[in-house]
Amino acid sequence: MAQGDVTILGRNHIWRGTNVVYNFKTGGIQAGTFRTEHDPFFVAGEHLAGKTNTFYSATNAIITTDNYANPAYRIRARRHPA
């Protein structure tokens, strides 16, 4: 577990966040606030959880193909019903 301003270089993308637990073998992750870049997407949110590198859940998440600071558009979700 890492706390503070954490950056993890994953298999195909970069995770940034607070209070991060990452499993390099499975791609499983847990984090407080987070953001990631996985070409062509930018994603940010809170309470990230995922047991594999194929499915993740989060609250107050935003996804866009633009930059974080000033996206031309974005999709926002409070939570995904898993």
C-alpha cells in the first residue's frame, strides 16, 4: 500500500491516486481518489476497486478522450451498479 501522491506504471497505463493498493500480477487495484490515462481515454474518480485488469468500479467517475483540465466533453457517473 502506498499513500499520498502515488503513481503506478501498470501493464498498459499509468495510475495516479491516493491510498493505492495495486497487484502487479492480476492488475487488481484499490484507491481513494484516482486518475488514469489509457489511450485514448482519460478517467478520474473516487473509491476505485478492481480485482482484475479488465473490470473496475468507481464512484463520481468521469471519462473523456480529452484532457482532464478542460475537456470539450465528458461522461460522468455517480456509480456503476455492479
